[in-house]
Amino acid sequence: MPFDGDLKCVISWSPEGIDYGAPDGKPVVLIVMYLVPENQRNHYLRDISFLAKALAHYPGLDKLQAVQNLDDIRNCLLDLIEASKESSGPDTRARMIRIQAKAAPGTLVLRDLSNLIVEPVTLVAGPDKKPFVLTHNPELLRSLGSANDLIGKMESDGSYQNGRWRILQCASVTYQGGWVTYDCIAVKLVENNTTMSSRLHLP
């Protein structure tokens, strides 16, 4: 992610297992997800390398298929850390030892997003040039064609609000001559008497 911060890791457990097409044909019961800020790339590679090495040599890995609750999962992970201490440094042990078990909410309430419009959009900016807007949506093209400080907001905030359209930057590439492309998504909630910012909370 394009910001500096701490490396975050979340481990999710599915009692029934999820079919992820694993080579051994077994359902996946643990999913490890990382949030990697730009300043943590090296830490992430080191952590994921250690995790792969630890799992490959952990003798109790088969127990994960038989666990019944979150406490059992937590104990298995702590056993994994304990068994891997010899091959890990103090920094890795300190980062992995803080394991908190938290149950997911029983019922997931989803907002009605049937009126949400999501459009891909690419912005092309050059030195002292008006930005080009590449989109299939004519309304979005008109909206951004008259936008003020569009590229400046993309550089400083990574997003731009123009009326009910919210433009979110996903990635940017810099080319020779100072040209930059911004791959973005544009979102708008179409609903009478309701603005997007009051109902749709986006970063």
C-alpha cells in the first residue's frame, strides 16, 4: 500500500474449510492476510519466508484440521512459534508472539449497494498539460474534464471528490518527460436526497 506504517497480519480460521484448489485436495482452514506498507516490504518478505519455513518443519500441522475452536487455533499457532524459535531471530519472535483470538461476527450485515456505480478511469498528466481522462462513462468524462486541481489531489491525497463522484487512485506510473498515468476507480452512489459521503465511507 502507498503509505508508511506498521506491517499488519490477520489470520482467519474456517472450521468447515474453504476449497482453494490446494494441491493435496484438502480444504484450507487457515488464511493469512498481510497489509504491507511501502516501508515494510523487506520485513514482509522476511516474515513470509520465516512462516513458510516454520510450516514446512512444524510436526503438528495436521492438528489444524481437527481443531474445534479459536482457543485451539491460538494454541496451535503458539506451538508453531515455540517450535520455530531455533530458526528465527528475536525480532521475528517478538512480532509473532502477540496473537489475539477474536471470533468473527455471527451475522454479516451488508449494505444495499445496488445503486453503487463503479467505473475504471485512467488519468494521463504531463508537465503544463491539461490531464487526459480515459473512461467509458460520458458523465464521468464531463465531470472530470472540468475538474480543478485533479492531479494535485491525486498526488497529495490519492483521491478526488467532484460532486457525487469519488475518484480513488489505485496505482501510478511515471514515464520519461514527466508524464504520469494514474489508474483509478470512480464510485458514485445514486440515491435521492443522499450524498455519497453520508452513506458510503471510503478511505
